[in-house]
Amino acid sequence: MTEFSLERGLNALREEMDAPVASFFSSCVHCGLCATACPFYVETGDPKYTPIHKLEPMRLLWEQEYTLWGKLKSKLGLGKQVTDEMLEEWEPLLYDSCSMCGRCSMVCPVGNDIHYMIRKAREGMVASGHAPEGLIAASVRAVNTGSPMGLQWKTLDVQIKHVETATDLEVPIDKQGADYLVLLSSMEIINFPEYLEAITKIFDHAGVSWTLSQQCFEATNAGIQIGSKDIAATLVQRVVDAAESLGVKNVISPECGHAYTAIRWEGPNAIKRAYPFKVFHIIEVLDQLRAAGRIKTEGKEMDRLSMHDPCNLARKSGVIQQQRSLMDLVADNFVDLEEHGKFQWCCGAGGGVSSNERAEELKMAAFKRKKAQIEQVEPERMVTMCATCRTQLEEGLEEFNMDIPVVGLTEMIADHLVERDKPDDAAAKAGG
Amino acid sequence: MTSMDFLLLTKGPLFQIAIAIFALGMLVRLVEIFALGRPHNYAAARGGQLIPGLKTVYKRFNPDPGTFKRAPFDVIVGIIWHIGFVVALLLFIPHIELIKSMFGVTWPGLPNPVVDAVTAITLFALLATLIHRLTHPVKKFLSTPEDYLIWTVTFLPVLTGYLAYHRLINPYPLALGLHILAAEIFLIVLPFTKLTHIFTAFVARWYNGAIFGRKGVQS
Ligand code: SF4
Ligand code: SF4
């Protein structure tokens, strides 16, 4: 990130104009239905949070420069210009009040993929110097230290040692030619160390060949959240380099929805080439292992469980059935929230909202939609598969004095694994 | 100018001009959209684009249950007046005859009293949408003069058609001339306003369905 200026911002926006964007702006009839899809509008009732309104600067630029009629109008000096002040005014709309959940895109009657455009509009915001401080700081840390939270390998290493002691298993590091390179998210390493322990157990149980990489362990991509293709490319390249140098065939994104969309869908476009490996979310991998009969479980959770689908995983990536098949394996009393899967409601923290301190209040407001959904179903615990969602659910439920613990699905699977005979135990038995 | 002269003017040169502006304008709009293209997508696809795109084109006629519950008025009234408008436009026998004389294609129409009833319902529904736009906080907030302009140019052909059919404006050639003029204004305004959604919404829906479809989600 070098010089920011309005002109750079406008240029970044110009680069983002494509046929879908033009068809979307040409089609909006200002019906306002997208507002009813957005947790930030629904829970605040403030019309300025209407999804399509968040794109007004980009729409203006499109009209003025990409339509004959608009060009004519601006030649005649008619119509508003996109100014620095305007972008400044829109900064909170594009960042604080949008978790890029994509729900608006499912609802618009003319078919506008609004969140597709919000992602693009953020490129213009970054280049013009109108991105929130919290996200800028996270991006700088990610570029400089490899982690948006400034977490270093030595912190992870301590955790690895703990896991190894607790499980009596080895956590493979830098293992050449492993089948899977496992990535983590800093948020997870800090808040949910259980995750690493869980996959260590599951992969040992299922006989999966995997590894961590010292060169790159972070799966999230602050460049994509803030809206900077350059930063995004730098961060994705690190994952690609690590995967290529270890010669792995697959990369696993952790229990983080954002990391998954970042590596799975945006990454190859950020570096402008297809990957020489496949990318999976941990839940996809677990479900493949389940389907192949490689995960043997015993016993079931007997309390009433419900599930929060991370937007990035379900609506934005099509991983919807997998988590339910896995739940079936270990839960006896599972009930879905009314609107779930591709129509689920965002927890309120995605899209960089949780790294943006200024958005704290809106983040909690948006959570109220999730809360209402949970109240309707009255589960004893919630299950999810994203560290950001999980943190938000925990904080939100606590804020509203709801005593509903939140669990990660991977851990829950790990808790039910059938004890497998250790190879040396088996050998001992055979010998004895 | 007699009312007959007026009618001939609207049926003749004005009609030609309106059709020309509409056709050329719409062509430019579509070229402007498609010329922008789409960047190559390097991410491995999970699903197809063509079929999911087409499904979304269809599915957005029929909103998801949650949206229906949260905005029943928009959904019901919106569907009613859009269908009413299309029925009056395409299934009224004199309109079919006009289309036949222009393009040589034809299809069966509905009996006049049926179209009349549909038109009356459409007028009420359109009025209801205007009131809604003026009062609903989100719609009021989003609305620009253009939204009221397109409401007006959509309402007028329906209204003048209804008045002409019931001989509520006299003499008849004047009534018919006004109806044709209203239709011409609609056609002329269309390419320069969001009335383009009549065509571009299909494009937008397809792209939406294709973008989601590629990731394995039917939007
Ligand atoms: S739902 Fe679609 S058409 Fe309606 S206001 Fe939102 S973007 Fe525009
Ligand atoms: S992506 Fe989600 S949060 Fe953002 S505007 Fe759309 S519905 Fe609202």
C-alpha cells in the first residue's frame, strides 16, 4: 500500500467493473427487498443499511463512465460526482455494516449479486485510503508477520507440544509429500486450541498423512477482507509456496469460513493462476473420511443441538450437507434452525466486521437476528465450524445472558472416535 | 389539429420514432453491459454455470419463504401488477393484431372483459405500489425522481388504455391517440432508465445463478 488518493480509488473501482456489475446496476428497481435480507438493516431498522445503498459510489461511477446516457449527463454537468467526502461517508456502510454474508444476493428479485459488488467496492475504498483502521492494522500485521494477529510460529509450537503431550501423538511438521497440508487461523490458535488436538486425533485415527508447514500456517487472508488484491496475492502466494515446496496434493482450510473462501475461490484469481493442489475445508475432508468409512465413532451427544452454518462455508461455498452428515454421526437430538444452509443468517462478525473495533455495536446488533433464530429452536448447545462465528456466538449469547455453550464440530467428532489399537499395541498382542 | 390528426400522428411518425429509440437505445445498453466481459476465473469450479444460471432466472419469480414472510406486500402486489401489465400488453386482442401487422406473428388473446378486469386490478396494484414507495421507510429512502418517473410512465399506458376502452375520454380518436402516446413515452424512456430491468434482470439473474452455481450453490 503506497499512496492513497481518490484517483487511485476510482481506478481500482474501474478495474472492478464487469458485465455482471453492469447488469446488476442496470436492473435495480429500488424495491428495497435486499434490506429485508440483511441482518444489519433488519436489526437496526435504519434504511441506510439497505444493501444496494452501500454501493451508491460504485453505481454513480458506473453510470457516469459506463453508460452513454450517464456520459452525456456528466458532460452537461448534471449528476453527482464521486468525491473523497462521499467515499469517507460510505466507509462505515461498506465495512462496519456489511459482513459480506451474501444473503442479499439470494433475495434480490432482479437477481443482483450485491455482495459480489461489495467485495469489489472495497478495492476502491482501500486504494482511496478509506478502509477502517482495525483492518489496515490486521493487513499490515499479516504481511509483516504472516498472521493478522501477529502470532508467531513459536506460539504455535508451544501449542503443538501441548497437543503432543496430551494425545501421545506426533504433530507432523514440514513432512515432504504428505497428502494434506493443514492450515490454521490465528483466531483459532488463540481461542480454540482444541481444534489442533482434534484433527491430530482424527487424522491419526483415520490414517491420514498430513503436515503443518513452518513456512506458512495462516489460512486467513486480510487482503481479501479489506479489499486489496495486492495484499491478497502476497498472502495467497505464501500458502502456494509452502504447499509447492512440500509437494502436497491437498490443502486444508481450518474451521474458518473466511479462510476457506479466501483460499478456495479468491486465491487463484489473486495470483492469476490455477493451483497445483486441491483446497478443502476441514469439514469437507471429515465428511469424505466419514463416507469412506474411515471415521469410526461410538456414542452420541444426547442433548438438543442446533447448528450455525458459516456464510462463507454454506451460502458462499456450497458446503451444506457435509456438516449435517457429520452431525448425524455423533448427535442424537439435532435440530436445524429454521432458515439454514444457503438461507442461514450471518452471526454478524464476518467480512472483517470483527477486526474493526468501530463496528462493535453494529456487530452485536446484527447478532440479534441469530439470537432470535436460536431462541426459536431452543437448543441446549450450538455447533459451528468457524472460529470467528464461534467467538461471535459465544460473546453474543453471553451478552444476552443465554446459557448456550458453543462447540466446534471437529472437536465433537474427535470426542467420539473409537479408540484405535496403536500399531505397537497390536504388534504386542500379536506377539503375545 | 383534430383528434383524428393526433391519432394519425401517434400511430404513424411518432410510433416509428419511439420504436427506433427503444430498439437502438436498448441495443446500446446491452452492448455496454456485455462489452465489459468477465475476467477469467482460475478457481476450480464445484458446479456448472449455465443450468444454475437459468434456474435462478426462473427462481427469482418465486421468492424464498423467508422473504415472502418478511415482505408479503411487495411480493404479492409486485407479482400481480407485473402479470397484469404483461397480460394487458400481450393478450388484449387489438394489441395482438398490432403485433401481427408489425411482425407477422400471432397468438390467441383473452376476451375483452377479462383483460378489462385485469387492467383494473393492475391499476389498483400500481397505485398501491406508489403509496408503498411514498411511505415505506426503505423504499422512501432509496427512491429518486427516476423511480417516480418510471412509475408514471408505466402507469399512464395502463390508465389511458382503460379510459379509452371505457370511452371515458372523448372523442375516441383522442382517447386512443393518448393511449398510444403514453405507450410511446414508455418506450422512449425505457432504455435510459431502470425500466431496462425488463431485459437486463434476466441477464442479472443469470449471472447471479452462474456465480453461485460455479461454487455449487443454487441461488
Ligand atoms: S432487492 Fe435488488 S432490485 Fe430491490 S433494491 Fe435491492 S438491489 Fe435493488
Ligand atoms: S452481504 Fe450480508 S451484511 Fe452485506 S449487505 Fe448483503 S445481507 Fe447485508
